[in-house]
Amino acid sequence: MRKETPSSIEADPPLHPAQAAELANAREAFELNKTDELWKEFGYCAGKQKEFMKNSIAATAMCDVCLVKVECLEFAIENNQNFYIWGGKTPSERKRLIKRRNQAPKK
């Protein structure tokens, strides 16, 4: 089993140029319409959560190209979500991320 390093946890897969352009356009539209909870409607998993609850590989793959991945991850961290994939991270990955954040020097 491959041991995950912080860089392997944080890295996003490379996108095809057309996919990157679509993601940039969607992100811009999202930012123009953003409210506290509106981000949830933009998630690729919106309305499909039950399909992916027990399949972390499929859920993580969906998160990899989701335009609200960052907002989703922050929501999970801020609201102590201890189950399922949020923002492309498993509960154990989120715990490690929180630990690293807490250990980082304050700016």
C-alpha cells in the first residue's frame, strides 16, 4: 500500500485544456452568484450523494473536477463532518489537513 504524503493528498490531477476552460468559466459564474450555501447547488454530487456514499473512489473522482471542491472541503472542516468524502478528501485526510493547519505558524 502506497503511503500518502502531503503533496499526494493536496495535488489535483491535470486537466485537459477544454476541461480547464470549462472549469474556469463555471468558477467565474459561481463567484458572481456565490452565497453562503449556494455552493452546494454547484457541486457535481448535488442530488447524487447516495450513489457515492459507499464508493469513495467514484466520489473522489467526481470531486477531482468539481468547481466547488474547495468550498466543500472548507464546509466539512468547519462543520466537523466525520463521514464520507467532502472536497475530495476522506475523513482521515481531513484530520491530517486540520492537524497540519493547526501546526503551521500563524501569519
